[in-house]
Amino acid sequence: MRIVRLLAVAAAVLCGVPAGAAPAADVALVRERLKIAPVLKGEFEQTKTLKGFRNPLVSRGEFLVARGQGVWWHTQQPFETTLVVTSTRLFTRNADGSASDLADAQATPGVQQVNELVFALLAADLDALAARFTLVAQPVGAAGWTLVLTPRDASLAKFLVRATLAGERDVQTVRIEEARGDATLIRFSRQVPSAALAADEAARFR
Amino acid sequence: MSVPAASRPVRRLRWQVAAWLWLACCGVVGVHQWSFWRASHFGTDVMALLPQDEQSPEVGRATRQLADQATRQVVVMVGAPDWASAKKAAAAWEQAAMSSARDETMFTARPPFRRSAMAGDDALRDTLAFYAPYRDRLLTPAQRAQLEGAPPATLLQSALAALAQPGGGFRLADWNADPLALWPQWWLARASETRARPRDGQLALSDAGLEWVVLLEETPGSAFTMSGATPIAHALAQGRAAAIAAVPGARVLAGGVPLHAEYAASRAHLETNTIGWGSIAGVLVLAWLAFRSLWPRLLMAVSLGVGVAMALSATSWVFGEVHLLTIVFGASLVGCAEDYGLYYFASRQGAPAVAPLRMMSTLLPGLALALLTSVLGYLALGLPPFPGLRQMALFSVVGIFGTFVTTVVWFPWIDRGGPGRTRFSDWVGASFARYPRFGATRRTWIVHAALAAACGAGLVALRVNDDLRQLQGSPPALVDAQREIGRLLGVASPAQFFVVRGTSADDVLQREEALKARLDARVTNGELAGYRALSDWVPSRSRQAADAALTKRVEDGVVAGVDQVLGETQQRARFDAPALTLAAWLASPAATAGRALWIGAVPRADDGTGFASVVMLRGVRDLASLPDIARSADGLPGVRWVDQVQSVSALLGRYRRTMSLLLLAGHAAVLGVLAWRYGRRAWRAWVPTALATAGTLALLAAFGQPLQLFNVLALALLLGIGVDYGIFLLERENADAGAAWLSVVLGAASTWLSFGLLALSSTPALHAFGLTLSFGILIVWLVTPLYRPATVPPRKAP
């Protein structure tokens, strides 16, 4: 919920981004090694280090990313909560299965752009990210890679210092460093690619 | 009557002194003209022609302030079914529109547009920093309801859930300074004043399946160009063509004050030329036919030049500038002011033996009476409190007076040897004797009864329409595009708003909040998209204090709860700042967004209120619901609904009625003046104009033209001009009636031509004016000789 509100503000200050710049040549390496399946599910562990908090905030759960559909983010620990991001909606799934809208693209202009950004980060959509970030890729060993994203736009840079993605065939970690000193590390595990959504999985985005 | 004047000795010396004095006057005006044309003081703002609110000065100030905000802004929207094509079309638009400047360098050295300065990084950072100390005092209505209503446990859960969500979160404040993330939401509410949102470095919005790119442009200077060139429209057309070439089916909308102003300026340029040169050409042809000499023509041009120069000087001196519509209207003076010169030369031609000076002194009483009635007619234009009409009245009175004096004091000196007769002048003069006239016969009464019936039927059929909107002069395409941009962006309309008065700045803000509480209900049920109010940016002191107490109570609980669950030792941040004041806000960079809403100190009213602000409405779903929305102000002290369109329309109606009564009084007064000079024959000069007035109204009804203030004003002017012809004929009935008739024919023809050309104007008010007068003048011209006295001496043979 908060991420969307904050991202909305971030989007609201996105001005003057030179759009459509081509990714650097070495990004081709990441493209080669990273195999993005149409549907990917797995588990995550997120560690947030927030200014003012003595202990890092750790949460665990399962996720589902479907290209063109959205992101399903189910936190199981320390408590149950589910967030769904699609291109037009953003909602939490309540314990009883009902959905409560946090925002929809028609009523709240800008949500769509925010969703695109969240989606691009979690799904490692290189083309979408290249429009907003400078991408620098590094090979790691024979199959691994890291990709450092630096905001192209000064307004976004006021909030976000950089994001770092690392992985092999799949994205394994995403690290987000914010200008205020907060940092988030997300580790993905047990990823299972598949060609299409199962019926019950597709229902999660509705 | 003219006999004693003719036999009086002419006082040469007095005439000479007057001629030299007038030359000195012209010298002064000439010097002023030189500086006037160097820096052209022409106004194009149509709003400047509308009346100020009669009762409350703050309404006028509010209107001006809201209009000034947008005088240079051009909004262009490029739409396509998907975002990528919209961007592509917008890029093509910008490239073509910006480079069109190069084709136009002969007119403007600068490009027609520059990118509007959007709130840069620094401005945004400054604004956020300015507001940060007051974070705890600022809540949206929804947030206030949520904090008051939700149980503490629920708020704690949502704070914990937010901490667990993926990603960091682009914070605007440390967690302990905003644990419920209320702050970004408050900013989103402020940003909702327009539906446009930044996207990929551009402003964008989506609506009904179309993705739009919003381009904010600014024109570098005044839209007015003396050349009549239209660089903005040219650039827009090029941009549109390029956008559609790049993305077939792309939609391009453009709006903004400069577009309307440029259109008005180019139309005014065209019309001034049409009316001015058309009248001059017409008069030239008539003068050549009548006098077969360009000398009279040249002298009349001089008198007219003097008149127009004086009119320009006087108008710019009194009003500070000359409005373009005044010039368009003033162009019709050509036909009207010529009458004096024509009358003089026609009389000279008829009696070449009489010396110029003696002839002029003979004509002077009649000329002066004609001037007096015309001046009164033009002055009637200035009676309603419309600055535009007053300007036109002053311009015309000074112009006609200047022409008159030039004719009277200079012509006798410059004119050596009157114009010779021509076949045309003889034919016109002789035609007078053959022209039918009404005798006291039965046929006369039957004709008059039929005329009265026709006029009566016309008057019954006449419709009245005072709606200001029918005076809209911009082309429908421009108006439609403007309306659609307003709808898409959801911007506030400057035509209807609430004015809120209070005893102090804080009192104004409190009263705004009372009004907003009522408007919020209408926002909830969808009647309104929202509103713009100062108190959104600076709440009243009491509201700030209440919200600060509320956030402190709730957030202390949330922070303590989170500490307990996560084993932390956080403290809610302290907010020590005193209340945010309007004065501090106005002095800060944050005020850019809403400065125009603050009217400030206004003259103190009886209820002690001396400060005022404006609350604007956004996205009114149905204009028919406006009267209902207006009732939101009922019973709220200091809050008043202002509907510019409606109040100006009401004013137009009120003055249409007043001027109609004054028109009747004017007819009575003119008849009185005529009776004073002509005794029992006076009705012969008056009836033609009275008949023309009734006939014109009937013709307007027949053509389906609604009656409005401008028709009535034209009828007042018709009274002033129309009786001139009767006067000229009565003055010369014993001398050379043929010559007087020649001057009436020439004068009426040129006047008719001028107002006929004015009827072609695309400015609806001027069109109505010109149409009415061209009907009226034509009738007066044809009818006046019908009422001449019975005995007319035949014109002497050459």
C-alpha cells in the first residue's frame, strides 16, 4: 500500500526523462543469460533496513509474475497480506478472498505508470527499465550477471540512488538503495518457470 | 431661417484665428501620434470590453487575476490510441511547430512558442521543504475521516503491513515523522487539480481509450501583430499536419487565450481594412462622379485624417490603449463624418458665385445641428457601463468633432473655386424634383396604415436574446477544442466561481472551509470533479490546530504499537512549528499554485469584511446544475456565487431595456430641438428616422435576428445620423434643394456603405450594429425626400 503511494509521488516528479535510450551493449550479456519465462513463481525473502529502526524488517512469502498480467505478492510472515499489481489496478487480497482496491488507473491518474515501474523492476523487464535507468551489466562467473540501474532523471534520483539486480537464468536478488539511507534486499528462491497461467493462478489477478 | 444667416457680414478675422488655433491643435495631436505609432497601444483582450461588476470590486479583480494567469499560455494535446503513438505524434508536432518559426521570421524574429517553464527540481524541493514542518497540520478530508473513525488496532495493522510490502518506498519524510504515509497522499490530492500526470518526462492523461500528451507552450510576446499575420495559427497548423503525418488518425487539440487573441487581431486587421478602404473607395467613386475633381476628395481625406488622429490620441489618452474593436468600429466613421464635407461641396457646386467663407457661414447652423444630433447619438453608446462601448463612443465623438471642425474652419480657406458640375450631379439634383412626395391624399394614409401594420407585425414577431454567449466571436472549432481541453484536463472554469469574504485572512479561510464541506458532498455524488481553494493549501488556524491534535494522538499510538510489535524504541517526530499563515505561504515558492485565488484586501463592507478569495469549481458534470451548485453558498456568511456569463447577460438585458426607454426619450428630445429651429415643419425631418427605426426592427424580426443591446444602441445612433438628412433638406429648401439632395445622396450612400461593411464583421456585436444601421440608413435615405415640403424651386440651369 505504502509503496504505491510513495511511487505515485515519485512518478509525479518524473520530469524530463529522455525516453527510449538504447540499453548499453553489455546488457546484451544479461539478455543472453537471463531466461524470462512468461510465467514465473517462487518464494521471496525481503530484508528492509530503515532509518530509525534498530532491527531490519524481514518478511517472507511467495510470488507470481505473469508477463502482461501483473505481479502477485503474497507475504506470509510475519503476517498474512497479499498485494496484486496489474496494469490497471492495485489491490490487496483480504483473508476472506475479497479484494479491496487501493487505487485504480481510471480514478487515480498516474497509477498505470507506477504499476509499469513496479512491474518492470520485479519482472526484470529490461526494455522498460532502460527508459528510466542507465543500465550497467557485469558478468559473474560463467553463467551469472549483475545489473546496476541508476536513475536517468534527477527527480527520481532524489528518491532512489540505485537498484541492483543479480542472477543467472533467473533474477536471484534485487537490491534497492534509497537516497534517505533506507535499503531493501529481496532474495528469490525456488523459482519455477511455466508457459502459461493455471486457471486458479489467473484468478488471482481478477 | 437661412436667409438672415446668409445676409450677416462674415467675420473673417474670427474665422482666421479659429483656423490657426485648429492648426496648432493638430500640431499637438501630430506629436502625440508620432509617439503613439512608435509604441502601438492596441488592446486585444475581449474581457477588457466587458463591464466590471457594478456592486463588488473584488469580483472584477478576481476575474482579471484569473485571466492574467493565462494570457500567454497555449495548451496543446496530442491524442492517439496508444501511448507510443501519442508520444510519436507529439514529438512530430513539437518539431514542426517549433521550426515553423523559421518560415515566419519575416513577421516575428522569435519562435511562436517556447516550452512553458514547468516546476523544476529546485521549485519542487523548495516547496516540499517549505511544507515539511507543517506536515502534522495538513490532512485531506478522507484522511481526517479515516483517522477519526478507524479503530487504533486497524491503523496499527496497516502501518505494519506497509512496512512489510515489497520495495523500499520513496519517502517524503522519515518513518517516525509520517508512520501512516499520510503525507504523499496529501500531495496527491493537491496534484489532482489537473488530471495531467507526468509520464516519461511529459504530461499525459488517458481518457476514453485515447492516450494524450499534454504540451504546455507559452507565446513569447503579445499575440497582436500590426501586420495581421498569424504565426501561432500557422505553427499550430504545421504541427497538426506533422502529427497526423507521423501517426494517421492522431487527434490534436489546441487552446489558450493567445489563439483567440490572435484570431481576433487578424480578423480586426482584415475588417478594418475592408471597412476603411471599402468606404474610402466608395466615397472616392461618388466624389469623382459628383465633382469630377479630386480636390474635394483630398480635402475630405484631410478632414477625416485629422478626425481619426484626434480620436486615436484622445482614446489612448483616456483609456491608456485603443482596443482593436474600437478601430474596427471607428472605420465606419469614414462614411459618417464625410457628410459635412459632402454637404459643403455640394452646396458650393450648386451656388458657385457665393464665396467659400460666406457659404460656410450660411451652412454652419445646419451643420452644427447635424453634428449635435450625431454626437448625441454616439454619446448614447457610452451610457451603459461597458468600457468597450465607452471607448467606441469617445473615439467616434472625437473623430466626428475633429472632422467637423476641420471642415468648417479650413475648407473655406483651402477651397479655391468650387467644383464644377457634372452630368451625375445634375442628374441627382434634378431627380429630386421628380422624387415622389407624400401629399395629404387618401393614398398617403393608406400607405401609412399598411406600413404601420407591417411594422407592428414585425415588432410582435421580434425575439429578444441577451445571452452573452451569442457574442462569442471565436470560430466554433476553436471554442470546441477549448471546451474539450477543459474537460480532459479537468481544469477549473474562470467564468463561474465563489467569492469568499471575511474580516481577516484567517476568517476567509474558515468560511472557505464551511463552503468546502458543502461542496465535498457534491464531489462525492459526482456533480463536481473537485474545486480549487486556498484553504486546501493553507487551512485555517483552527483547522490546523484540530488536525495537528488528531495526527498527534493517532500517530503516537501507531508508533508505540509498532515499537511494541517489532521491539523498537522509536519516538514520533516532534512538530514544533507554529501554524502556517497565509502571509508566510504567499511569500514562499509554494504559492505559485494558488496565488491567483487570493484577492487580498478589498474595500471594507458594512459587515466588516475586508479580505476576499476565490473558490473555483473543477469538472462540473452538467452545466444545468450550476444554479443548484450556486445554492451551496446559501446561508454561509461572506460567500457569494459569481457567474460571469449570467451576470453580464443580465446586465445586457437591463441596459437593453434602459436604452430602449432612452431611445424613446431621445426621439422626443430630437423632435424638440428640431421644433425649436424649424417650428411646425420639424416633423418632416423627424418622421423618416422614426419610420426607419420601426422599419428596422420589423426587418430584424423578418431576418430572424434577435434584439439585443447592440441593436438598440445602433438605433440610437441612427437617430443621430438619420435626422441629419432631414436637416440638410429643410435648411436648403429655399436655396438650392437639388444641391442639398446631392449631399444627402452622397452622404447616405457612403454612410450606408460603411455600416454595410461593418455588418460583415465576424464580431457578433459589431455585426448586429452594422446590420441595424445599414437597414436604418437605407430606409432614412429612401424615405426622407417623401416628406419634403410641397414647394421646391427647380434647380437653375447651368
